[in-house]
Amino acid sequence: MQEQYDFRTIESKWQKRWEENREFAVAENRNQPKYYVLEMLPYPSGALHLGHVRNYSLGDSIARFRSMQGFNVLHPIGWDAFGLPAENAAIRHQVPPKTWTLKNIEQMKQQCRRMGWSYDWHRELATCTPEYYRWNQWFFLRMYEKGLAYRSRGSVNWCEECQTVLANEQVVNGLCWRCPSPVVQKEQEQWNFRITDYAEQLLQDLDQLEDWPERVITMQRNWIGKSVGARVRFRLGGPSGEGIDIFTTRLDTICGATFMVLAPEHPMVKAWLGDDSDGRRLKALLEQVRRQDRSHRTADDAEKLGAFTGRYAWNPFRGEMIPIWVANFVLMDYGTGAIMAVPAHDQRDFEFARKYGLPVRTVIEPVEGTPSAPPDQAFVDPGRLVDSGLFSGLTSGEAKRKMAEYAARKGFGEATVSYRLRDWGVSRQRYWGTPIPIVYCSRCGTVPVPEDQLPVVLPRMEGSDLGRSPLAQVPDFVRTICPCCGGPARRETDTMDTFVDSSWYFYRYTDARNSEEAIRRDAVRYWFPVDIYIGGVEHAILHLIYMRFFTKVMRDLGIVELDEPVRTLFTQGMVIKDGAKMSKSLGNVVAPDEIVQKYGADTLRLFIQFCAPPARDLDWNDRGLEGCWRFLGRLWRLLYRYRSDWPGDGMPVAGEASAESSPRARILQRKLHQTIRKVTSDLERLHQNTAVAAIMELLNSVQEYVDHGQPDRELLHETLTKIALLLAPFAPHFAEEMYSILGHRHGIASASWPRHDPDLAREETVEFAVQVNGRVRSRIQAPADVASDKMEELALADERIRGHIEGRNVLKVIVIPKRLVNVVAR
RNA sequence: GCCCGGAUGGCGGAAUUGGCAGACGCACAGGACUUAAAAUCCUGAGGAGGUUCACCUCCGUGUGGGUUCGAAUCCCACUCCGGGCACCA
């Protein structure tokens, strides 16, 4: 063996060998328990960053650990390869997005290989290939058949920078989630997925996600935003006029409604924009509201703006006419876009009423205590009804139920629920995405592309042709034949949101090359659910809700048999630098390539897992790298120093050492078995940082052992062999080389995870602390099986303790077996 | 405003169930090796004080209180940092 630790030679040697041996290629094997390790697939930007390194190194340590434990581990990788950056880069550099993307994938793949991650490359997929996206189209058609994909015209979120529509989930604080520039509202026709049909299930099944972080669950719950209430029809002009539905969660307050408010976008409002004074007033308001973007309009401190419509509506509960207003604080896309306003019991209504001088009528009083005389804010708590006709005297809870029944009986309302979740707008007016497989025919209307004509292939386009709705500029693409009547027709030119691609890719991995069907049910049955899914928390309500939705749709289509696809979700902390997210604009980007060049992949992998617990943000500081580099160097020098002791070719590998020989040997052997126990349990609970620390401690113990006399060769060999095994999930190349130097002839990747022997791990003596009144005053050595009363006896006999309790009364002695004695003395 | 997370040496962090705070690593200091440096190896270290040091005392896990024989850990109030939600009727 070489005297120097030459990571370059070692790492490329093993990477090549793993590849030649198809080391990480797996197949379904019903006789072996499976384990599916999934990491969120990367966008192929062209350069691996430290966030990727952290994410994928964690996943890899889990995959290798579980595989050595005997699981059949599926550990795949792919590329989230559609999307705007490719298009923007193409425009900038005048290359087709496809060329740019494929080149990036190639580059990143090389970087992944250099990191030594144990992917089954035979299952690699890129979402931009027709072999993949044809199945997006296929899902789209299945959903279209079921009425889950539909086209609508309405106000949509539009990003001017990206020149495309965004789904609600993709608007973050009024800004585009990607660029981020302001999002404006725009009338547009677009395709949607009916995710709202699944709102209740998406909410209910959150309870099944026992091993998901609480905050992700909470974010999803808030996003779905279920509220239980009632719908009530108010009629224009009187008891028999045209109906306007309102939604309320406080039906009990309905007799306190003193006016109604419609959203500016409410369809009823359009009819009232005439040339009379009412119409002019409304037009002026609409103009004012239009100038506010949505985030501004919904900000907490935004001023309430409204205008009277000149119309009145009939409150069926009270039998009276109330004025109808239009105001910015009512949103068209929640509830029915119209509310009853109860200023006495709703803070927003109260503020609005005060601003415009509208009446306030109290209908709820506190169950106990007296109502505050001149209210300067709304009383929003539940209470007892007053001035509410038949319902006066009831509590809020009773009243809600009885009033809903009453409304249903009388036919002007019913109990209902409302969700904040909106349907998923999937049309994108861009080129680099999956073409939506729909054809428009002047005779037959909207016609789905027949399945046997899939995929609808994206035509090749140059960077210079891209821009606004690019596909509409390609006549050969647009012009087509109607699958129904054979007449001339035109294709849909929108492409799909790239979140469609990532909503089901992890199913595709189970049979990635299947050209007959999107997903083979048997394969999913074997590999699913995903045992652990690792990624950043930034997808808590984007990808992670779309993915759950797709699973439920696929289940209802009979494709899979699960409610939820992922058992454990692990949200990884971000890698930051100097307290800020790494970004080109801040100039604080650290390139993994340079670190790999200088120290090798193993050192980087070891360090990034060692320096912080995986869930926490990691403030990168490369000084600490030296520590891991030195650790591997020390281990190498130890191997080299005793190189003549390792069994060579044809010689038998030493068996288990019998450490009868010396107390020092027993100490080392005990430490070894304790370390195996600790590393195993740390990996099971994802504490990679302390697992690495434990291996470092073990090496320190070995070093101490060999520095104080002639080592037992068998014990040394056994210990180093197990260090190699423990190290394999973190520094796999080093571990392989070490294992082979120690004379093992099969690879370490397929070796078995070591087991600890509880008898050998057991301490022979314990040192327990003795406290007087909670302060440690002495430490005592005792046999490991020391009894509690013996501990007490030893403690009270201890000289230092005697000094401390002299002249006091011992009131109590608390003994924690094998750990501590506390003498309470006053 | 509401909800969630976090705060531990000079730094990253450890402490699995309320039981010896500071594992492991970095940086630092001293020493060995060397012509010298790098690399490597050894040793030291939370802070303050006393004894003249290898023993002892006090303080110490963001702040202030509390529960307990005992609190980094549990409870209450607060400060700061990070994240999410925020006119949702």
C-alpha cells in the first residue's frame, strides 16, 4: 500500500469498480425486505452546490447503511429538466433549451459520480424526454376523462418577468416564487386540475402522516384552510328577486347583518356599471382596486375601500332590506365572493361600517357579564343571541345548527364547508415543458389527443424563437388534424407546469424504462411507500401537496393502491454562508468541485455530515474540513504502520479476536462494541453528526491503544475492519480501500453491517457522581453491577462527602442506579 | 398580530427518559520532530478566585421568576434571531 493517502486514485478506482460491478443496481426481490430512499430530484442548473451535496450525502449514508443492514435498497436519481431557466439561458446564449439542459445533466452527472453516491443509474430519468413526458400527457388525458382537468377563463396570477401564469401555491408574498418579481392579476383562459375535489381527503389524510414534520403538516392544513359554515341566499330587491349567495361561518350573527358586500370581481357587479351615478361610482372603485396588486390588497393594514351599489338585498332571516356594497376586502376566489356584513361581530365589517357610517346592530351578548356599552370594536366571541327573533336566547353553537336547518327547510340556504385551497392552474405560456395533449376543432370543439398518438412531441426551437407563447409561433406544431372528424384543427400551445413532472416521478423510478405503461402496479406494490423522502422545507406546500394529490388521483384511477406515498419526510436544513443563503448575487457561493479537488469527496461528505445535525441550517465554514481530512489521514497512517500485519493474498482473514490478553485490549474491545451500538442507533434516528463523532472517538481509542505497548494483532485487525464498515456510509471510497487493504476480498458496499455484542460493550466498572444538595462533591468507582444501597453506603463513607455533611442532618439520599447519589443535608 | 422553531465556551456542535454541562471537531497556546517551515505527534484549556498550582471554592446553557433532592431539559413571563400564516367572511 502507499504511504500517502491518495484520495484521487482511490476515489476514481472505486467509482469505476462500482460502475463495472453494477453495484447499486437493484431488482424486485420478494424474499428481501425493501427500503426506498428518495431525495428530491435536482433541477439541472449545470453545477452541483453544497445544498445538493448535503442533501444527497445524507440520503446516500442512509441508503448504504440500510443496504448493509440487509435491505434491498432502491436509491434512484433523476432530473427535473423542464422549466424556465433553460429557456432564459437559451435566449441568452442562443442555444436550444434541450441542448443546454442535456449538457447540464451530463455535467452534473459527472459531479454526482465524483461524489460517489450510490445511485442505481439504470433508473435515471429526465423529465424533458418524450419517454417521460408522454406519461404526463397520458395522466392529463385520464384526468380530463374524469373531469379532473378542465379549462376555464378567469383571473389568474401572471408573472410579467416569466411571461406566464402561476398557480396560487407559486405566488409567495405577492411575488413569483422563482424570479421573484411582482405577480399581477390577468384575465386568461387556462387548464386546471381539480385539486379542490380532494381538499377534504388531503386534509383528512394528514393524520396518516405520522412521520412528517409537524410544521409541514400545519402549513398544509393552513393552506387547505377548511372552514365550516353555511351558505345563505339573499335576494335582490326583495323576497323573490335574483339570488346572491353568501358564505359565513357565523350564521348565528345573521340578524346583525346591516349590509352586504360583494367582491369587485363578482359577476353581478358587471351589470351595474351603467352610466348612472351608481355605475360611475362603482367604476371608479374598480379602477382604484385594480391598481392595487393582490398582496397589497390583502395586506393586514390595507385600507378598506368600498362603494354603495344603489341596490338592496333581502335578509331572509330578518325579513328586511339591507344595502349592497362593493369593497376591496372581499375576495372573489374565497367562499362565494359575497358576504353579509355584521359590524357588531366582525372586526373587518366593523371598521368598514365605521368608515362609511353604516349601522351597527348587536345580536350576540356574552353569556356572562354585561356587554360593553359603546363598542369601539367588534365582539367576535361566541355568546348568546339577542334581537334575533325565533333564535333569541340560543347560544352561538346551537343557533348555528338550528339556523342552518331552518334555512334548508325554507330553501334559502344550507350548512356547508369552504376551503381556501384553489384549483391548480397548470397552463404555462412557455416552450420548455410538456405540451398539453389537446386539439381544438371548429367542428368538434375541444378534443383530447388519442392515447395512441402520444407523445405530442415538443418541436425543436432555437433560443431566438423563444419569448411569449412560443409554441403558438410554430405553424407546423399548431396546425393539425382533428382526431375526431379529420378536419383541420389547431393544437393547444400551452405547456404544463413543471410541478406536474415532479408529482409522480418517484413512481416511475420503480420501472423507469417501461414503454408500455407509466407505472407498473407490481413494482409499486413492492417498493412503496417511499421509506424516507429527503429535501428542503421550501416545498412544504408546493411539490408536497401536488404529490399527495397525484397519488390520490392515481389511486382513484386504479393505478396505485396507496393513500399516501411517503412514510417519513425529512426536511433538511439549508446550507448558508455568513448568515445568508448562498447566492451568486451575494458572492458567497462555495463550489463543491474545488473542495473535492483539494480534499476529495470522502472528506467533504464526512465533514458536511459531521458539522451540524441534518435538520438544522448549516453555516458553512471550510476551516472545519481540515479536521475530517486529518481524521482520514490518521486512519491511513495507522493502516500503513501495521501494513505487514494484515492478511495478504491467499492468507486467511483473521477471525474474531479474543481479547483475554490484557485490560487495555478489553478496554478497546469494549469501546469498539459501544461504538457499533452508538453509530447504529444514531443512523437509525438520523443523527449522522454524532455517528461520525463516535467513529472519531473510536479511532482516538485505537491510537491510544497502539501507543502504549504492543497491540494484539487480531484485535487491531478486527477493530479496523469494523471502523471501515462503520465508515462506509460516510466515506465509502476510503472504507472500500481500507477494507481491501485489511485483506477482505469482497467489496464493502455489499458487506454486512457490524453487530455489537452487548456483553463486550458492557462496562465492568462505573463511576458515579455524589452530590450534596445537588452539587457534585465527589466521584466514586464501583463495579458495574453495584447495587443502589451499596452506592449509598459508599457515598456516605466517602471522605469528601463526610466533610460536606459534617454537622448537618442527612434528610434524604436519592440514588439513581449506576449514575448518581444525591445526599440532602440541612 | 397569530403559529412553529432556535439561542449552550473564541467557533460548529454534544448531552436518547429531569440525574456528572461542554463529547467530537475547528481555532488557539505550549512542547516534540526539523537547519527552518509545512505536515505529523504529544499536552493544555468554560469563566473567576483561592491555595501555590494537578487540590478547593464560587459563577456558568439568551433574561427574570417558578416547580424539584436535582433543570440546558418541565412551567410562567420576557428579549433577540429564523421560518410560516396573515382582511379567508
